[in-house]
Amino acid sequence: MMHSVENRFIAIVCAAMLIFVAPLLVLFLTLSSDRLARERVHNPHVLMEASAKALGKPLWDFDADSVTQIARSLTDDPNVILVHIKDSSESISVQLPAGTIDASIPHTSLNTPIHYVSSTGLRQVGNIDVWVAAPGLLSRFSMDEISVFAILIFAVGIVFASAIIGNRITVIRPLMRLTAAIEATRRLGSRHHVDWTSDDEMGSLAENFNDMQIRLDREEKELQLAHSRAKDIYNQTPAMLFSLDTENRITAVSDYWLLATGYARDDVVGRAFTSFVHEHWHETYRARNAHVNATHANICEVTVPFVRANGEAMTVLILEMNSATCDADGTTSLSVMTDVTELKQAESRNHAQAITDHLTGLLNRQGFEAALDNSIRQADERETQLACLFIDLDRFKWINDNFGHAAGDEVLRQVVSRIKTTLRPDDTMSRLGGDEFAILVMARDVEALASEIGERICASLREPILIEGAELCVSSSVGIALYPIHAANAAELLLKSDMAMYARKRDGKNGMQIFDASMLDTARERHEIEQYIESGLREDWFEAYLQPIVSLSDGRIAGFEALMRLNHPEKGILPPAKIIGIAEETGTIALVGERMMEKAIHNLARISRLDGTQETYLAINFSPLQFEETLPHKLAALLLKHHIAPNRIVIEITEAVLMLDNPHIHAVLKQLSEFGCRIALDDFGTGYSSLSYLNRFPVDIVKVDQSFTRSLSTGTADVRRKSRMLIKGIRTISHQMGCTVVAEGIETQDQWELLRKLGLDYGQGFLFSKPMPIESMLQMLETNSEAKASNLA
């Protein structure tokens, strides 16, 4: 059976002969035939022309015998098959051969007129028709010509056969051997060579094929060796290696993988990897390509629980390297699986520790923020409401300062224990820091439930807490905000519950307060004041106003009280009580106090330049936050700078300072007293245990609160009587303890006279003078240099 290459070669040769040789042969035959046909017609035509000239006179003379003789001479030509001569008058008509001739015989008809030159000129006397036979194609050729044509056909055949035989010997045979070698290599797997040598292209092809087989055989052996080494490395590497195809089916696993998981190789190869993963984590594993490694873009990682052969679960970290091509086994990835069970457990423990308050076991701020975000999502999904209760303990700092942090920690633990009894099992409680707590409550009508829980919390803390034999009273201020009624997100909910808690503290502590929109105005006002304080310190808006303190016996000025004022360039004087309260909360009170102390002493120095004022003293109010160890040194530096004696400075403190009973504050007060300054107890009589402070602290001056002064001339007679008795009692106790008594808030002449009769030493109030800036005070003192009572009144 011939091969397709040979068939194509024969087809090409045949096509060449049909396209080129055959048309040439046909053209040769046609040209030769036409030449022979013309030669056949030419001789009869010449004879006919000659006969036409010879027939002129016989036809003119009507000589029929001569005409017949001439006609017979024309028929002697073997190619002439018919001669027909007739005169113009049709008197003579000679046809040879006689009879009817078949007109369908192939022939060529020749015709020419016959003329005679008479005395009257050239005249046509008749016509002659000659039929010349038209032979067939082959009959036109002679034997010699046919022999030449046969020799040409034979030569072409020889060339055709030689081409086919040469193609089979030089092309087909080496190609068949090459094909056999390729087929043997494919079927048997070994590298077969082509047994052919020649000095031509086929020999070069065979040689190159054999060289390629040798090189491929060498590379195949090297590849097999490399594959064997890679397989050994794959299996001997102490790591859980496995490979997957495009459909996440396992195509290969390492020996260590089988050892760590407990499976047999035949049990896992071909199975989907997700069959070893808990069903809840299938989608997580399938979406692993979304978790690209931060270092290598073609590596993805995922952590999932993996089920061992014995049914135990282990947490594994899978790093998978993707490949752009598939190998013969269809492998598209190489993955390494690491057992991170202990690491995840440690992370869980660390995370739990990171979000847990170690003292109380509650969530800390970080854990609470995560719980708050989760609770808001749940509230949205369940279409319910969420309440945040913000709790701050009252007087907890006092407990820490007086009984120590260990006692404070125990108080916090007992407070948490009590609060937990007021909560439902699914309510979330956390310690945000210090003595601040937050509780999350979710319900349909959450406002009523949160209010009830808030009341229960306050009630649970009414009983004293027993710490090392001491009963400590702790109360709480609770602020409540609701989602989504009051807040649109977690941060806003926590903020507004905090605002509600501060509103409760400002209103007297120990209670519950639900957030109200008006608190936003308060918060904005507070924020504005905070900005005013910062701007005031930066732009020097703070001023030290002075209010005279006069002797009630004769009306002379004995001293001045420095009062803080923040003079805003656009809003004017801002309320000092708000300024002080917010400055204490924000911690800027120390800077404000230092600024006021400096300005007040400077003002006293200016006043001291006037005659009769060198003995007046200056009372300066101090916040508890100002009693730092450096306070005496700062005060001493200012007094030395302005040449003021220490005994002219009075340190005014409120009962709140003494209630802290802080040893540090006590030491600072003692140091100021030893330095020569006097200590004044402001707002005396309004606290819980004012009398005990006179004995425990170095107090020199007692200032009777203005509420007592005001009640001397207002209210019922019984109230006025009790007020006189209280003031008289304060005066008696203070004098017996060596303290000077100053009455505040004197606004009428009657109050002045009554206080003087009650034996009080000094007084201050609008009756004598409102607080003034230093320039106004200097002007008043210069006008009333003697500072008589009559003038002041």
C-alpha cells in the first residue's frame, strides 16, 4: 500500500502532465493536422485555377468533349471526390463522377468562375465546383509522423516512471524508516534510531533525528532522575505537603502528611480536600485565593479545621502556591499544611486575656467595643433596640486615696458582684477602666428595661461595703442611651450614654439619667468653654478681679479676695463657676491657677504702692488639683519677685479639699503654713464634718458661707433665728480655736450691723464692692484712700 507522500507525488506529476504536457501534444497534433489539410486542398485548388483558364474557350464554343476531358483530369487527384462544370446558360453541365454524391462526407468545397476574353471583352462563361476530401485526424499523418509521435509519448512515460521510482527510493523509503522509528518509540517507549545514511537532505534528516533521539533519551533519563529526587524530597521533607488539581482534588501527598493525619495514600488521592474539612469551613477554603500572602502575590493562605483519620480535629494553616500550567498528573498547586492548633489556642487565650479585665473578669474596653459592634449588628438583624448603661462610681477616688488601691480593688470586685445580680444572663457588662463600667441590654422595649436595671443597680449599692472591718459607702451615677433612638452607631451610643452619666453627676450623683437632646447643647457649651480656656491661656484672656474684705467694726479694707475671670474679646466675662468646673475636669485648672496666682500677686504689688495698703492681705482660691509639691516653691518665687511678705497671702480652700483627706495635700498645706501663709476654709458650714477640719488642718481663717448671711434677713423668723445661732456658734468655736471669722455675701446695711453685733471679724459682699479689675480697684482706692466704712457704704 502506497503512503500518502507517494500518492501526493504521483498526483503532482500527473497534474503536471495534464496541465503542461497534454496541451502541448494536442497543440502539436492540431498544428500538424492543419498543415496537412492545407496541403491537401492546395494542389486541387491550383489545378482548379488552371482548369478554369483552360475551360474558357470550350465553354464559349460549347465543346462538351473538351470540358469532359478537362474534368476527368481534375478527378485524377486522389483527394478530389467531385468535379462539377457548367456554363452560364446551363447548356453544358459536366459532373464527375456521375450520379449522386453523399453530401455528409467530410470535404472542402472549392468554387471559381470561368472567364473568356472575347472581342467584346472579358466575359464569365461558367463555373467550376471541386470537392476535396477532408480526412480524419490520424489519417492526415504519415507513418513516419505517427512513429515520431509514439516515440514522444514513450519518452514521457519513461520520465514519469523514473520520477516515481526515484521518489520511492530517495524519499519514500527513508520516510518509511523514520515513521517506523517514531512509531516504535511511541509504542515501546524506548528511543529507536533510523537506519539510513545518504549524502542528501534525507540523510541529514535521519542524522538529526538520531541525534535528537540520543539527546531526548539523555534528557529523559535526567528528568526521571530529577523526578525521583523530587519525589524523595517531597516525601522525606518533614512537612505536610500535598498537591491539588483544578477541581481541588488531591493528586499527591507527602509521607509526612500521611504520618501526621493518619490516612493511607490510597484513601486520600483523588478525594476532594474539602472532605477533610468541617462543612462549615468549606466556603472559607474555596475562597482561599482571596487571602493573598502579603509577601508573595502567588501564594494564598487559609486557616481551617482539619479532621484526622481518628476523627480528631486540628487547626491547620495552609499555604498554597498556584501554578500557571498543569503537569502530566493535572497538578496545579503545591500546598504546605502546618498544624497550628496550639498556636490558635494560645491566640485564643491571649485574645481572651486582651479583652478581659483581670481584676473583675469582665470585658475590658477593647472587648466591650467589639461586643458593642456585634450587639448593634444583632439589633439590626432582629429589628430590636439596644441600651448602653454607662456607670461611674461616686467617691471611689476618695476610697483609693484613703484606704489604698488594694481596698479599692476589693470594692470594685464587690460592686461588680452586686451589679451582676441585677442583670439578665444575656446582658453584657464590661469595665471600661478605673471605676467606669458599661452594660449592654437588648430588648424590644429597651428603655423601660434599661431604666429598671439602672434603678436596681443604684439600689444594690445603697448598703455599705465592708472592707477590712470598715464600712465604705459607694454610690453610682448611671447614664443610659438607646440605639437607634439616640444614636446611629456604636461610638455615638457610648458617647451619649457617657454624656447622660455626666449629666447625672452634675445633678447630684447617685442616680440614673436617660440621654436627652438637651445634653448635646450642654456638651457643645462645654466644648466651647474648653476651647475658651485653651484660648484664654494662649491669648492671656484670664484676669484676676479683686473684691475687698473689710473690717466689720470700722469698715476699713483689710484685704482682697482674688477672683478668676475669663474676659472673652467677643462674649465678655464668662461664668467663672463653669470655667473652674470644666478646667478641673479637663486638668487645665493647674495652668489656670498658676496664671491667676501670678496675676493676683502682681495686682497686690500694685495696690501696695498706695498709702495705707501695705498691710492688706490677698486671699487666693486653690483647687484640690493645684496642691502639687512644687506649689510652695512657685508661690515663694512670685512673692520674692514682687517683694510681698508671705503673711500677706491667704490660701483659700474649700471643704472638698479637706474631705479628700489626702496626706499629700495635708503636707503641702503644712508647708505653706510653715512658710508664713495663712489658710482660710471657704464655704464653712455647708459640708458634712466641717468642725473636725478645724482640728485636723492648720486653718487660720473661717469664712461663713453666704447662704447663712442671706438667711439673716430672709425667710421666716424661725429661720432667721436659727441662722443667727449657727453663725454665732461658728464664731464662738472659731475664736476658741484661734481662727478669724469672715462673713461672705453681705449685701445690706442690716446684714452688716447684725454680723458685727454677732462678733464676726471681717466681711465681704456687694454692699462694700463688687469684684473689680485692677485698674478700677486702684481708681477706687485712690479716691477713697482711707477706705472708711461710710465711704464704702
